Amino acid sequence: MGSMPISEQKLTKPTFPAGANSLDYAQSLDQKDHLREFRSKFILPSKGNIKSKAVSTPENGDPCIYFCGNSLGLQPRAVAEYLQIHLNTWATVGVNGHFRKMEKSPLIQWQLLAEQAAEQSAPIVGAKPGEVGVMGTLTMNLHLLMASFYTPTKEKNKIILDWKAFPSDHFAIESQIRGHGFDPKEAMVMISPEEGSYEVSTEKILSIIDEHASTTALLLLPGIQYYTGQYFDMKTITAYAQSKGLIVGWDLAHAAGNVPVQLHDWNVDFAVWCTYKYMNAGPGAIAGFYVHERHGKVEYVDDKPIFRHRLSGWYGGDQVGRMNMENNFRPSPGASGYQVSNPSAVDLASLLAALSVFNATSMPAIREKSVYLTAYLEHLLLASPNTSAFTIITPSDIEARGTQLSILLKPGIIDILFEMLETEGIVADKRRPDVIRVAPVPLYNTYEEVWRFVQIFEKALAEFEGQ
Ligand SMILES: Cc1ncc(COP(=O)(O)O)c(C=O)c1O
């Protein structure tokens, strides 16, 4: 690797030698893994635990193989510690915890806890600290930000989205359009891949932007498409759409903590993400959002604040005014001025615990392993004897994907495969009828696990072919 910092290295697609499909080779990659000590920062459910139907304590048995971080990330060990600290603070100082920074605690006063989490989230999405906020949940934040960023007119009211938008995004967009008195059938422009393909080319996206630019208000796409795993060229698409007068928002549910997006440098207008997938803050945990610094500006003219319209609440007000109970809204500058309510400190403690793991490494380091780990999975899959039984629908270009590979199986295989995976204690994700999503996560998965998964995958295909 030489002496160049990881953040400046351009990653190339790894190639693997002839003997790469041996267990020894997989284990040799694990030995060289620069993130290998991170696995012990997570609780890995055992094969017994993952099948249990009653609450039990985590056991130290043979760990399951967990490839489902694209859906819910594993629990960092720090979560229990941070939650206990928070509970002790609440139990001992009660309401004083709002303003008191407790010594020996990694958490600051509840009043500023969301800002602490936002500041620590900013490097993960390539934002300046003041451009990130933490509140609510992804879909709620999408609604809140669309209330500010989707400002349709009679002439320009369309929203461009992807053909298979996550249902919650689709519903949010549809309802926003309706709420403004427009017809979703006319105003929702869906970009789809060419017939028979799953990948949407950047050229296609730019041509749809061209076609609808004069009637479109907003472009809202996923950084990584949840079904296919395609990572869109966010930089090019953002610049192009903005040059045609569109506002650009991104749903980073599958991108945050997975790929090193650069929201500020790419000049993105706004973005939202959840923290329960690659960011490991727990099911339904508090979410993140970004607004470019130009949208967070607050200027005063004759002591009257001038700022971008948003749906406001008292936590968006500046911290001094907030507790004076005055009814003139003076927003905090930056993303924190888009906050609405007093956020859940339990939730924030959990997120801050998860962020403490990220803070011990960096997105470029995570990305470097991720590219390798997923390429290894792809390599083993494509070297298997039954490649005619499946198609990897995630792009093979490393620049156009994150950790996840989506595998489209021949009809009839999925049930055989999932029965075998369950028996072996391997967790992946089905999207009926025939797609499985497999996400080896660089912080806690190993090359050996990838190798073991492919063994079972091949066994399932062989059983299917032999039927
Ligand atoms: C791409 C995408 N958008 C939106 C959501 C919905 O998120 P939430 O339920 O946290 O609002 C998800 C959830 O998995 C998602 O994957």
C-alpha cells in the first residue's frame, strides 16, 4: 500500500489468485485484515442464540454468520455501557442531566446530546459538523426536509425518483405531491433500468433529468438502491441536476456507514439516513439528516431572522432562546436549526455508542476492506460450478456498489437455500420471489465467513440441480 494515506488512495478492483477458493486462503486474508480487532467490539449472536424463541443472554458459543447488516447492524458492545451511563445519570441527577455535563461520562448534557451525535456523524457522510442533525426517523425526516426543499409551482412540481423506490420513500413523495394539490400520476417521474437489466446507467438518469428539467422541482434518489445494491454516481448526478435548476436530495439508508459519500464536496442540498443498518445504533434508532451549509444560514435584518423555510419546533431554536420560552423563532444556524423536538436521550446514547466504534477507525479504512470483502464474495460465487442458476444483479464495478451483493436465483432455489442457511446459522436477507441480499460488513465480518457462506450456497444449488 506504500505510505499514501488510505483516504487518498483510489481503490481498484481486487483480483484473486488461483487458490483463492480454499479455506486457508480466506484465513490468510483475515490475518492481514487491518480492521480485524473491530469484530470483538460487537456482540456476535451464537448459532444457538440466533434461533432462540425466548429471551436469553448472549452466549459465547460458535457465532452465527451475520450478513444482514444492510437491514439491521449487530450490537456494538459499547451500547450497553453507554445506556447504563445514561440510565445512571438520569437516576442520580434527574432533570439536572439536561444541563449538567457529568464527569467520567462519554455523553454530554442531554440538551446538547443531539449536537454531539451530529458532530460525530458528520465525517461518516462527508459533511461539515454544522451540516448534520440527528432526530426522529428516516421517513419523518424525509417529510420534514421535503416540507422545506420541495416547493412546487404550477410549472415545476415533479419529483424524479427511482423505479423501485423503497415503499416508505415512495409513499412520502406521493403524499407530499398530493398535499400540494398535484397528481402523483403526473408528478412522479420514475427512472427505471433498461428492459432486462437491473442497473440504471448514469447516462439514463441524466437524460431523464434533461427530459423533465423544466417541469421538475426535486430529484430524490437513494445513494445505494436497497434492492439491487447499486451505488449511484451521486457527484455527477447532483451536479447535473443542480445545473438544470433542480434541488437534489439523497436517501442514504443503505449508504451511510457503508460507502464514503462526500455530501459537502458534492454540494448535495439535503440527505437523510437511518442509523440501524451499517451504523449499528439499534432497531428504529434515531436517524440522521444533512442540509448544505447554504441552507442553514441565519441572517438578521433589524433583529429579524432570515432563513430557509422549514417546519419548526423549539429544538430548532437557538439554545439560549430555547429555555426563555419566547415565541419568536430564532433558529440555530446550520442543521440544528432544522431540529424539532427534545430528542430521546436513550436513543442518542445508543447512537453515540455506535459512533464510538466508527470514531476508532475511518470511512476510507472501512471502504478499503469492504471493497475487498465483497469482491472476494463475488469471486467465489462466480467460480462456483453452478453459475447458470443465479445472476448477481449488483454492478460488478466497485465504484457502483457498497458491501451488498443482490443475487437473483432461478425460481425454486430460494427456499432450499434459506433452509440450509438457517440450519447452518447463516443470516442473509430474502426479497421474494427470488432475490437474496448478502452484505458482508467490514467492521464485523470475516473472509472465512464469506468462504463458508459460499460453501452452503453451492450445496443448495447442487441439491436444486440434482432434484
Ligand atoms: C431506502 C430506505 N428508505 C426508507 C426506509 C424507512 O426507514 P424508516 O422506517 O426508518 O423511516 C428504509 C428502511 O429500511 C430504507 O431502506
